[in-house]
Amino acid sequence: DPSISPYFSSDVTGLPPCLIQVGGAECLLSDAIEMHKKLIVSRVKSTLQIYDHQQHIFQLYYDWIPEASAAISAGCKWISQFDV
């Protein structure tokens, strides 16, 4: 339903810049890649970061998994580019 998720919308123009972080072993990896492509085609600034061998919500384990810690740091760096 497009009113629930922009992934199902035919028009994503006007969305704010997006950061998409996904694990390379994630069941939704192809969805993340397709969403990134849809955003780019619609001229929405999109950054896609794929973390090899990681599963869904791997960032929760930032204390134990080096890639999770790196993803959190990358997200913080991405957010810091905006003057809010």
C-alpha cells in the first residue's frame, strides 16, 4: 500500500534525502537496492550502504559486531551533514 510505504508508491519525488543501510545477507536486500534506484531516478538524494554478511537489524548489535558499530558511525556522519 503506497500510503504505508514509499516502496510501493509510483511517485517518491519530494522525499527528503535517504540513507538506506542493509545487510548483504538481508532478506530485503533486493528491496533496498530497488528503493535506492527508485529514489535516484526521482532525483531524491539517496545513499545506499550494504554491509557484507549482515542480517536484518544488525545495527542493534553495535556492541558486539564491528560492522554494526561502523554502520551506526556512518549513520551519525550522514546525519551530521544536515544543518538542523
